[in-house]
Amino acid sequence: MASLSSSTPNWLAWARKIQAISQIGLTYAEIQYDRDRYEQLAELAAEIVAVYSGGDAAAIRQSINVQPGYVTPKVDVRGACFRDGKVLLVREKADGKWCLPGGWADVGDVPSESAAREVREEAGYDCQPRKLIGVFDANRDVPGETLEFGHGYKLVFLCDLTGGDGVHDHEILEVGFFGAGEIPSLSTARTDPRVLAECFAHAHDAARKTFFD
């Protein structure tokens, strides 16, 4: 049974699990009889999502089948940089909301270096990762209206600013530093409040242990 969060609809968690079983089965099954049954599970998962989300089952099936092979979570890396007790956030053009700079890790990148690159590219600041704040289940607190089918882990690094001028890339509307009591509207699929709270806790306590789900 999948572990369900309070904000993830049961039907979505179940559909994810069914699709994962189907894709793993199709990866290893050699007998056509078994492959046919796993294909039926994939169709069932897409139909469940279509019924509850109002989407098209064929389009959903195509979108969730883009990564062949064993189903495993993707990795999202983020950098938490502080200045005068305030955290660096970027406002995404995609939804107009704020988050820690970061994104999906690239193949071949060291995780900490990937986080530093994301901070530089998105926020225009150079930084040096100092410690791992935490490893978070990215699906745990995703809002119900954000119907992300895949599963992700989020690695968040505490970073020291070393330079830069805040000149951001084209996907970012603006950048800014915010105190704990002045956080703007968050893009919660990218940075939810519990992640940000852990970032402030680590910034205030250098000896705080790494968090993990």
C-alpha cells in the first residue's frame, strides 16, 4: 500500500502505484501473457486519473510513459542561501509564485554542484554548498490540485553566498531575500512551507542534524 499524505487524493496515490507496478512488470516480463496484463494495468491507471481529473486517458497514458525501465523517483535539488537572516527566493514565470532556486538534477552532475549551478543560473548569485539540510519526499505535501503523477525526492543544501549580482535567467520574474515572517506566496510543488521552515532552522543552528523523510 502506498504511503498517503493528507493532501494527496487516494485515487492519485493508488493510480501511481498501479502504473509503477505495470511499468516495472513490462520492464522484466518475458511472457506475452504477463505483458498483456501489465499493459491492462497501465490503461487502468490512466483511466483512473482521467475520470477524477477530467483529462484524456490516452494523453495521460502517453505522458506517464515517457521514462522506460524500472520506475524510480526523480531528484530535485535546491539551494538555500541566507543574507542577514533572510532566505533567497526566486519568482517563477511558470506560475508567478516563489520558491528556493533549483530544479531537476542533471545526469553527470554532483548533487551539491548542481544546486550551486541552479542558484547561479536562476538567481544570479554564486554560492558554496555547506551542508545538506534534508532529503524530502517531494510528493508528501503537494496540494491536491497539483496532480503530479511521478514521484520525486528533494535534496536541499544550505549554501554560503560568495558573489553575484542577482541577474536572473529568463524563466525567473524576480529574486529577493525574505525573513521568516515575510514569505511571499510559495510555489508549493517546488518549495513547501515545511521545507522552508527546516531551512531557517538550519540557518539558525549550525549543529542541527540533517532532516530526512
